[in-house]
Amino acid sequence: MTSLILASQSPARTKLLAEAGIRHTVLVSDVDEDAVQARYGVTDPHDTALLLARAKAEAVAALPEAEGTLVLGCDSVFEFDGEAHGKPYTAGVARERMLRMSGNSGVLHTGHWLVDCRDTTPDDGTTAPGSGATLGAVASAEVHFMEMEPAEIDAYIATGEPLHCAGSFTIDGLGGAFIRKVDGDPHAVVGLSVSTLRGLLAQANVRITELWPTD
């Protein structure tokens, strides 16, 4: 049976996979995101999202628990006014960002990286279960925000929700009240594009239906 490991601690990503009927387990990497970015010096938000997704996937793929599985790493970066915005972590940073975002738009980039850790040795003399693939893709979507009152921003930050989200907002939680529309894959804004995952799996010779429930 084909097994997928999600190399991410994001509850939104695992919830999205579960709601899409994709069987998976979660194994969080210990990747230091700041160290990875410092090492490669990537400043473009699109490339940063892919780089961090790859770092997470490869870190988990190197673990014994990943043997015989497919590992998916994901990371999201919000691009606003040419700047890359990751998680704000503090209320002050989140407030400054959201005041600028009010009534404006930005692009959320979600990087995906898939590593096939299945055996590449033919098991019947002709067919190998694994492809040896290690590949990635980025799904991007433009997010348009409504005008937000300072009091609303403060109330939202007080919930703690935006502090650990790329760009200081969510679409699948309380932050959805401030999003006017999305141009592109809305799943990418949540943090994982199921259609992008389908494409990556296909390149590893796996149909996404193989990960659907069998009961």
C-alpha cells in the first residue's frame, strides 16, 4: 500500500489532506528555516517557498521512518510589495503588516517537494515499486483583502491566529472574514495545493487515488 508522510506541523495542511480523503501520517522535520535561507541566500518569495519545502522533505526523507514511503514537504511565503513575508511571530509585526495589507493584495506562494523513498530495485524482475523521484512545484494565488479597521486588526491579532501564519492571515479560519477574493488555487492559500500534489505524484508514477481510503 502506498504511504504518504507530510513533513509539516501545520494543522491546516493535515486537515486539508484529510478532507480531501488522502491517507497520510505526519512527521515534522527539525529544519531551521532561517539557517536554510541564510545558507542559500534566496530572496525571491517564490524560490524561498520551494527551497524550504525541499529542505523539510529531504530532512524527513533521510529518517529511517520514511523508508518505503513518499514524503511531502510544504512551505508558504507571502509576497507583498515585493517583500517576502513569513510568519510574523509578534503582534507588532503582524499589526504593521495587516495595516499595509488592508484594501490591497499580495501573492501567497506555497512550495511543494516530493521525495520517493520507495525501493527502486525491481521486485519481480521488471518493475520497481519506487521511482527515485525528488521533485517540486510552487502553487501561487493572488489574495485580495478588504479594508480592515485597526480595531478589527487588533482583535484578530489578540486571538493569536495570525502570529504563526505566512503573511499574518488565514483563509480557512478567522482571517477569512478579511479576504475579498482569491485569484488562483485557494488550497495554495491554505498551504497545500491538492492538484499540485496530484501532479507531483503522477511524475513519481503514483495516482492520487492510491492514497484514497480503501474502506
